[in-house]
Amino acid sequence: MKVRLDILRCESIGSKPFWQSIDYETEDENSTVAAALTDINNSGSYIDTEERAVSHISWECSCLQKKCGACAMLINSYPRLACDSKLKEVRRNGVIRIEPLKKFPVVRDLVVDRSIMMENLKTMKLWFQEYARADETVGDIAYEGSRCLQCGCCLEVCPNFYSGGQFFGTATIVPASRLISAVPESQRKEVFREYRKHGYEGCGKSLACRSVCPAGIDIEDLLVNSNAAAVWKRRKRKLKNGKKD
Ligand code: SF4
Ligand code: SF4
Ligand code: FES
């Protein structure tokens, strides 16, 4: 299989980005964007379509199994995990455009600085400050919330999120649902207030985030549950695919 990879390169923070086109060929019909980038870097001898040498392409990965979220990037303008993007499925007319996520500052090539997500989690104080008893009736909510990869794909398509803004987006709302589902009485007021300020109030409920989440998290139901508890002060319920109260 042959594809042309158009990669948006950037040598360092603040330097001018440029496109580089590479003709890539593999015998593996199930090869992924991650595998192609690895091949090109390992080869060290690729030249681009203008006959320039291809320097090492910086990108992030860890698990290569859709578990860590590190390899998120824009692939033909869609936020995806490179390790979960088969060339044959994402190519358009034989071309795959690969760019860094745009909602975060570029560090180099496809590597972006996603530390704002951790800063936002810290602002929300998403940890228990005292002993908390696991509530078995909301275990499925906590589990669903724990599946977030912190990849940032949801923030990429969210019309209301920007780095440094008051609205933190799904990458924070989803982990927050874990705490909201079991928050002890002493923390309830503060946690619910932060959720309303950084989650509920800025969300337009379009659910664009749901369709791009590579983990397939049931974002809508987590939002409904967190809103019920923190905004409407209603009893929490179980996820749709579980048994509702
Ligand atoms: S529902 Fe819309 S506004 Fe809310 S987090 Fe998702 S994409 Fe953003
Ligand atoms: S909610 Fe989904 S898209 Fe957003 S950071 Fe978590 S895993 Fe990624
Ligand atoms: S490398 Fe971990 S999700 Fe792709």
C-alpha cells in the first residue's frame, strides 16, 4: 500500500511551521499512522517529494494500544489516536494530512503541550480530602469516568474550550464525574461549585466531543449525572447501559 503523508512540521517553539510530503509504502495492509511515523524515523533515510532529507519527526506515544492517549493528533483534520488510525481507513485520495492538535501550543512537529489539562484538574481539586466510602450504586459512573485517556481530542472539537479559559471542557468534566458521583458531604459544596463554574456553565451541550472520543466514553450520560447532582441537586442514577434507578 502506498500513501502520501503530508506532515506539518515545526522545528521548535515559535518557529514557522512548514509542510513536508513523504511517499510512504508498506506491505502491511493494517499499518497505522503510528507505524508509518515509526518506520520513517527508524529508517533515517527518507527523502520528501522535493528531495529534501526527512529529519526525525517528533511525536508522542507510549502504549501503542489506544490506552495512554499520548499519540493524539489531527489526521485528515480529525482528532484521532495515531496508533488507532489505519492508513487504509484514514487516507483520502491516497493522501493523509497529519498535524499537531491545534488547541495546545506546539513544542515540536506533532508534540503539543497539553499540561493545561492537568492544571485544570488541579483547579477543580479533583481528589478526596478525607476518607470516602465507595458507593456501589454509582460504580459504573466512576468506572466510565476513569476511562478518560487525557488525550485532548474532545477539546479539539469543542467550540467553547480554549486554553486558559474558564470552561475546562470534557477532559475535565469526565474525570470530575468520578468525584461528583461519590463526593463526601464536607466537600460537596466546593466541588459542586467548581463543577458549575468550569463545566456546566460553559457547555453548549452540542456533544461534538462525544463523537471524537477515542475511548468511546458515554460523555452524555456522565454530563447528565453530574448536572443532576451538582446543578439540579437530584439523586444520581446509573448509566444508561446499566440498570437505571
Ligand atoms: S458538549 Fe459541546 S460545549 Fe460541551 S464539552 Fe462537548 S463539545 Fe464542548
Ligand atoms: S473524554 Fe475522551 S476525548 Fe476527552 S480527553 Fe478523555 S478520552 Fe480523550
Ligand atoms: S500510543 Fe498510547 S494511545 Fe496511542
